[in-house]
Amino acid sequence: MVTLDNLGRKLCGILQSQSFRGEGKEWKLLGQEQDESILVSWLIESDEEDGVSKLQSYIGLYHERNHILEVLCTFNRYVNIIQASINHSHTLLGFITKEKKYPSSYETADKRTSMDSSGVVSVEVYKVFTLDASLPEEQREPKDFGIERSRQIMIQFLYRKKDCISNEKFLLFIHQESISLNQVHLKKNGSCEMELCGCLNTESVVREFSWAQWDPINQSLYYIHYRKTQLSVEGEEPEEGREEELSPTLSCLQFHDDMPHETVLNIPLNLPQLSKTSVPCGGYEDDPIPLRVHDCSLDLQVVCDTKGVVCICHHYLYQPVKPPMTEVRNLEESSTTVHFAYSVTLLHHGCVIHCVVPGILWSQARTMKPTFALYGDQHMAVYAPGLFTHLLDIGLSHEPCCHILMSCTLPGIPFYTSHLVPLLQYGNTVTVDLPSLDLIPLTVTTRHLIETFKNDHSLENQLAILHYFLVHQGDLETISELLMSAAEHPFELSVPQLLQEVIIGGAFASAQRNLPADAMSLVALLPLSTITHVAEVEVKPEALSRSSTPLSPGTSLVGSGTLADLAAITGTRKGPGMDVLPFCEVESCTASKQEHVISVNLRELSMHLLKNSNKQSPMHVHVVATRYVAAQLEMSKHLCQLLCQCAAVDPHQEQERGFSLIDQLDEERRYILFTLLERYYFAVDSMAFPLPQGFTSFFTYLGYRTLSFCMFLQYLQRNVFELQVDVMKIIMADTEDTQEGVRKKLRLLLFLPRSRAKRLLNQWSHPVSLMIRAREHALNILSGVEGTQARGHPTQKAKTTYVSTRGLAAFPSADRLSPLDTFLDLLTAKASLAELDFGLLIEATVTSTDEFLE
């Protein structure tokens, strides 16, 4: 069982350590400032002289770093304080109270009323107070601003970068009425304390608004207001009796020290419109952290940081339009279930992430409040109690596409949580449950992601987890463990795509390391992930249009990408024990397929970067392209090594390598290794990644020793296997010269190019080889391929100068002539005697009379 820290217990302990009389209870959070201090309120029950207990309310300032709780204000009665704010110097406090009032009938015309159990109509009103916290505690008296509203009111001081300011500014929010900027003058008295002098001026910065939020880190104010939409085309008169439509708009005001505030954001929002005939939402939830002013009709939150990430998070419930149902039971079920949905608008990417969970009970959905919190530098955690946890990939480094879905049972989160709020001083990794004030870590552990990968068979989710560990964590050990679990089911259709994600994500992560700062903008043009099925819906026009002139790369961009250069690049990033393969990285052929793939990738990638880059020099393009192609080869080798380890073939522990290693493997390990390498070959080849040198021959011989000969031929016919010289030599030597063996060798020789088959035939001492070479020799003479007249160069030295008379007697006739003599006469008419290999032709003729294939 996980032991959770409780903020209320912690604050009680501080009070006891400070010799504060009484035990605090009913702790409540009132707000959090830019300096990470937290404003809290609590109650203490004290006994009077007549024996009657009395409740006293307190407001305090908690400094988490110093572990100090400073008492700011004491009330001799119970006061319902819902929000507070304090200035930078902690000398001026503003707070809001909420209390019930029983007005007369004429006073309730424009106020939200409620009725208690006795039938008496009451209304909840908000009041604003300020307090000079620089005075001694016994002299501190709250001052009423004289503002009383049934609509929600909040207060927030502005924080400045400069000290010793003679005035303070604070914002006063009145829901659906206005947001005003108030300036308070502070002067020094004889004891050098600051005392409240009064308001110098009040400026209305926002008029009517429906929602607002204060960002304490960036000192920004987000708010939603409604603008009139243009209903008619220019030049046309509007229709009579048609009402003007209002569209919601999100705006942002940025406040500065020495400059006036400015509007930095104005974007239209797509929000559900409330029907004018429906009963309006009549309740306020009073959210002090983060400070928001809104009613229960709109649950919206802006999550941002100082690096430029701005996310508009909207949570809502709805019932979809369905055809009429005839069964009463289904009708009852549909009326009690809703769709739980949220959307995250990423302003820094210009896209929207949308999630819908259907069929949630209304009684359960109405109490759910999702938590939106930045998780690290590149992710946002969305936690819906009892439903799910999303890890959204929303960072600035690349486009948002690799989102992870997990269960709601994150490690360390108890089942009773209902409303988790991130706190600033914990870096958005620790939240507080507002009802209980339990400090709950919002942590996604590596082990939890591994279990999600193993138990969740959603391919998109598994790809996103691989992307997380490859690109964002650089954790290759965890990648190896994940591949181990995938290798347990090698025949799953998703295995090749998982392997493709490993090489693509790994190459992207490897290429962006140690790049010059000027070339980092080109990283966004590199392949990122195999996740492509993302629904794109175009809503606003592009702000900027891009146009570029394609440039042809010179030889310096392509010609220098040799294997030696790439090996030098990848060698600088190799760790101990990396890329030790079970075969020798040597190709037996002169035209290596690896060299061809690398050269084509380098050329095409350079062209792609040149066409799509914005004023980048060719040298930067060359650096990025070369590093990425080198990373392709690096990840291809590393994935091959990981899969060999998954098949219990560890090159570090095996004594043999290459063909000898295959021969000593037992049948089960050989089959597993072939199955995994077959998936590896498909994944790498389909993505046009280079294969390690030596892999082709190793894989072909592994298939020869694993599959039946008939199946092996099918792989050859479909160009999966390649018969290089080295693998053909060992297969020819391994096959006996029986009737069946000879037929197998002949079938394999048919798959080879003519020159490669001729070399192997010269090394095969068998009558069939002799006959084939003789027929090839005769065919070349008759077709003019060989011969002085056809080839146009001096006569070469004769291959065989000794002519045996045995050929003349092989087929005797009455006049000593034979068909062989006639055939030799025909050949001498095409070529000189020096060019004819009489020995080969005669020996093949004699051999043809033997029954060697029976």
C-alpha cells in the first residue's frame, strides 16, 4: 500500500511546531502565486468561558521551500473564504468571501437564488476584502471594497520583476460583468512599513466575459468573450427579424512591468451553444488553483509553459443524436448514459486532439473532473478518474502523433480521487486532491508502460510506447525488453510494423543528437513515426504560405557518403557491446545492395531537405542527411542484434559466427531465429533501410537449414533469399551428388546470373557440370560470342592443345566419320582450332553415354 502525504497534516504539524494553540481543521486551498507560495485557510475550534465552543477562521501563507506557515489574518468567527491573493512583497492581501443572504423579492430579480429545506429563498453573494499584512497581527483589519455580487468574484495581484515598487496592481474579476485593473498606492510611514493609501485608478480591461483564467507563471490573462458574426455577404441587406449570432473568442492579455498590457491572442473557439430556452447553469465551483472564473456550463482550462506550449483543454459531456428506440429498457439506458469527451487545442501546432468515451453513467460522469498537466518537456498527462490516463505527445520538437492510452490505475493514485490539481512547486508532477488535500504523484513509470505494452494489443498504442522510449527517453534497454515480449508472438501481423517503428524512431533520435543549432530546424523534415492514420480536418486558413525553388545537390552532397564515412559517424555514438552481430559484416559481391540503398537514400533525402527547407545552406542539409542515413544503418544493425538476443542467440556468448553458428544451433533456436529475422528483413526492406553487410548470405543459409527445399525455392522465386557466391559454395558442398542432390543443385543454379553460375560450375567436379560447360562453350561459338572474327581482337591462347583420338573412335562408322566429327567441323567453321576446347567437348560427349543420373 502506498503511503500518501497529506497537505493538511503537514500544515497541522507546522502549526504545532510553531507553538500555535488549537488544532487546525477543514483546510482549504485559496490560491498559488508565481513564487510558488500557497494561500490556505483553516478553522480552529476554541472554548469560551461559558463553555460554548467557537469557530475561528484563519488565512495563512505556506512556503513549501522553507516549510513555514505564516498567519496573515485571524477572524473571531467562521468566514467562508473561497479565494485569496497576495502581492510580491507579501504586504498586501486580497481575499474573497462567499456567504448566503436572504434578500427581499425585488433584490432577487437578477440574482441566482436557491431554496433551503425550510423553503426560504436565499442567494449566495461574493464580497471583496483587502488587508495590510505589513502591520502587526493585532492591528490587521480587513477592509471591505464595497462590492457585492451574486456572480462569481476573484482577485489576483500582478507580480513584477522589479522590487521596491511604490504601487501595486491587481485584477478584479466579476463574472459576466468585467475584469478591471486596479492600482493601489503604497507609502512608507515612520517605521518603514507599508500602509494602504487607496486606489489611484481603476481601468476596465475586459468587459463582459464568460470564462477567464490567470496564468501566474507568464503573468497572462486568458478570457472568452462573444463577438458578433457577419450574417450577410457584403453588399446584401440583412434579413428582417433574424437575430445576430455571437461566436466565442479566446483572447489573451500579456502584462508587463514598464509597458501597458497588450493583446497577444485572438482566436475563435468551437464551443457548444446553450439553448436560450434551457435553464442556465446556476452554480459556481470556485476554482482557485489554477485561478478560473466561470460557471458550471463551461469546463475549460489553459495549460502552458514558458517555452511556447499553449494548450486549450476543454472537457464536456453530451448525448449523441440517436434514432428512436422502441424498447423501454434501451430508452432508459440511453437517458442515463452520456459521452465523456475532451479536446486539447494545441496552439503551438495548430491542431486539435479529441477523445470521446461513450456510455458513461450520468451519475458517474457528472462528478468526474479530468486533470490536465504538463508532464516533462514534451508531454501532457490527462487523467480521468476511473476511466483512463492519456499521455499526449504535444511538445515543440515534432508534430503531435504518438499518444499513449493507459488504464486509470496509475501507480500511487488511490481509487477515491475525484479532482486532482497540479501544484507549481512540484513541477506539475505532484497533484493535490482538493477534497482530501492528499499530495498524489502523477507519475508514469517505466514498468507501468511496459505492462501496458504487453497487455494492450492496440498497435497504435504499442507504437506510441516505442516512440516514447526511443525518441523522448533514449532507453534502449527498455526497447529490448519490449521486443522480447513482441518476439513471443512472432507471427502477429503487427510485429513488422513494431520493428519499423524501432528503426524509424531510433534513427530520428540518433540523427538529432549533436547537430548544430542552425541545422535543428531541418530535423522536423525527417521521418518520425509509422503512425499515419490521424484524422485531419482543416478549420482556419494557413497564416503563411511556403514557396521554395528546388535545388539539385552537387557531388559534395552525395559522393562523400561512403561506407567508411558513415561508419566513422556511427562509430562515435556506439556504446560498449553495441552492434555485435552473429555474422561477419563482409559482402562477397562487388556491387553491394547496402551501398546502393545508402547512396539512393542520401541523394533523395538531400533533395527533400533542399526543397522543403527555409533558407538553409547546402552544408547544413548535407550534415543532416548524412547523419540520418548513418543513423539508419546504425539502427538497422542494433535491431538485428536485439532480435538475435530475443532468439537466445547472443553474439557475445557464442563461440562461432556466420555459417558455422547456424550449423551448431539446435532446430528450435534455428527456427525462432529465422522467424524473427524474416520479420526483420521485411520491416527493414519495406522501409528502404540498409541491411548490415553479410546479413543476406547469413539469412539465406539460415533459411536453407530451416525450411524444406521446396519452401526454400519459393523464397528464392520471390526474391526473399539471394544466392551469393559464399552461400552457394557451402550449399553446393553440403548437397551430396546423388540423383536428388544433382537435381537440387541444378534448380539452384538456375536462379544465378550466368557469370556466377559459370564460376560455380567450374568448381563442381561432376559429369553434369562437364556437360553444361561444354554446351555453354559450343553455344558461345555458334552464336558468335566467342571467336576471333566476332570479338575483333587477336587470337587467345588455346585452352586445350592436346586432341585425343578417342573422340573419333567413340562413335565409329564405315568411313571413320561420326556425328561428333561432323559437329566439330561445324565449330571449326565458326572459330579457329586454338579457340576450341576439344578436350572439354570430347569428354562431355563420352560422359553423356554414361547412365549417371539413374
